[in-house]
Amino acid sequence: MKEKKYSILPIFFTVFLDLLGLGIVIPILPAVLLDPRGGVLPFSYTFSTRTMLYGFLVAAYPIAQFFGAPILGTLADKNGRKKLLLISLLGTLIGYIIFAIGIIEKNIYLLFLGRIIDGFTGGNISIAQSAMADISDEKTKSRNFGLIGMAFGLGFIIGPYVGGKLSDASIVSWFTYATPFWLSVVLTTVNILLVVWRFPETLAKGRQVKVSAFTGIRNLKKAFGYEELRTMFLVGFLLTVGFNFFTQFFQVFLIGKFHFSQSKIGDFFAYMGLWIALAQGMVLRPLAKKYKPASILSFSIILLAASFPILLIPDKAMWLYLIVPFISIFQGLTQPNSTAIVSNLTDREKQGEILGINQSIQSVAQAIPPIIAGFVTSVNINLPTVFAAAATLAAWLMFRFVFLKKKGAVEKLQLQQIN
């Protein structure tokens, strides 16, 4: 029991660092490509060209993750969580270094290479989820996945804030868009050392599995083979599509409508992350003791869908700060509970494989929105947020009227809750 509690800290820190890196990118990436004077792209590039390239650069990470994460997840089931977590973190470290050099050299090819390397080895979330599942039972799983969700929130608090401030030359003259990435290099190094020294292996026994470069593609086919899980996989896909339409292109909306700087964008997303952390640290845990994940999702998803369009109404930025806490809270309740349901419907020895499949699905879901939004933003900057609401609503309809009607899946969840 002592060892199980002991291993939560590096799991928590690994997820936090992953989201810290993602959070740092949020205010910087649009500026790197959309800023005609201080960015990487030549001054002659049009706004439409810049948004399209921005969309593809954002998509590069999840596309690479689609191929890499399931391989790492499968190897983690075979060789243990610790070794593969170290490989994943090493890839993150290299990716940050290359991306920072790309900014300094104004080389967009290095930016893509850095994101691709980081994405391909970015299976640390699914590995961390597998490790958390290893040390949890059905009664504690939702709460423990809530801790992972809290790490997501903290990453979104500190990451955007750090990214916005450390890239703002008006604060310190030698700050550039590359500065926050050098900090990420240092933090990733610390994380590697923490895993080496403090992370005990949580996998009791490895299993023999085949590893292939096309595991991600096979995972999509395999996802439809699990009768109890395929509907939930689709729900998770739509939820991820919806939230990524919002998080990946709302910065462009803030720049276009309210003329936000990267520092202000960082403040805004840090504020949103604060509310996500509060939702998962202070709201989810007490709710998880009283209500099943399915009961929480029945309300949180539809409320999340209804909140997105409200962001488009205000003509003053101050009103956004009153709206976004609701989005953060509903997302903070939705994400860990949907992951917990997938995990609860899975046998213990297949946690890594199933969560790897889930990661493959989410990677595709993360890759689609920026590519679409990169094109439609040039038509109307409101469209990505409208698409976010539509995809989330579709997820709720699928969950409420398809998944909850499936007798076998619901009975299994109820049986586990009793046990």
C-alpha cells in the first residue's frame, strides 16, 4: 500500500509536465506563425496562409502521437511502465530543444520536426494512466484519474502563464518566443531524474504482445471490435474534437476580435486552467464519492456544449472571464470520468492496450480540428467555437441515447461499483 501511494507523485508530475509543455505552446504558437514582424514566417505571407500553416503545425503533434503512443503503450504492457516512460520523456526533451532552435533560426521545418518527435514519443499520458490504473481499484479509479485531471489543470495554469510572460520582450529585453522552451528542457530533465529515482515499476507481470508501426491504424479497427467500449470510444472522440476546436483556435479568436497579445492569451488560458484544476481537485472528488461517472457525464457534457456558443456573444473581453469558469468546470468533470469509464470496462491486464487505443482515438481527434479550423478561420473566426459546441453536443447525444442504453456495458459498470 505504501508503494502505491509513493508512486502517485511521479505519475502526477509526469502528466503535469506534459500539460505544462502543451500549455506553454498555447500562447506562443499562434504568435510564432501569425506575428508578421517577430514570427518565423516571412512578412509577405497572408493571414489565411498563416492560419493554415498554424493548423498543420498544431496537428503535427497528434498525428505523430497517433503512430507513436500506441506503440509505447503496448511496449509498456510488455516491458513495464518505467522504461517506456523514460523513453517518452527523452523524446519530449529532444522535441523541446529542436523546437526552440527552430524559433531562433526562424526555420519552420525545425518547428515541425520538434513537434513530430515530441508527438511520436508523447505516450507518457497513456503510460501514466496505465500506471495509475495499476495502483487503483474500481472504487478509487475515478478519484485517482481526477488527480491526473488536476495535473492537466495545473499544467494549463502554469504553462500558458509562463509561455506568455517568458516570451514577452516588453517584460525582460532578452525574452523571446524560444525562452519558455528552454525552461521546459530543464523541467523535463528533472522529470527524467524523478522517474529514475522515485518511480517504482507498477506492472506486476508483463505480457507478450506484437509491436508494429501501424499499431495506431490497427487500434482504430480494434476499437470497433470491443462491443462494450466502441460507443464510449466514439463519445471520447467527439469530446476531444469539440474541446480541441476550442483550445487550439480560441487564441486566434482572441487575437482577431480583442487584439490579445501572447501575454494576455497566456493569462486567459492560465485562468481557465485554474478553474479546471479546482473542478477536478475540489468538485470531482466529492462528487465521485456520491455519484457514478455515468451520472456525472449525463449532465457535464450537455452543459459543456451549451457553454461554448456563449463565448461568442460578448463585445468586451472582460465578459469572457465570467463565462470560461463554467467551461472549465464542465470539462474538468467530463474528461476524467469518461477515461474512468473506459478503464472500468477493461480487464486489468489490458489497461495499457485499451488506454493506448483510447490515446490513438484522441490523437486523431486532436489532429482533425486544427486542420479544419485553419481553413474555416479565414472565413469567420467564430466557426471553430461553433464546431466545438456541435461536436460536444453530438458526444452527449451518443452517450445519453446510445451508450446508456447498452445493457451489458452499464451492468458491468454497476457490478464493479458494488464490488
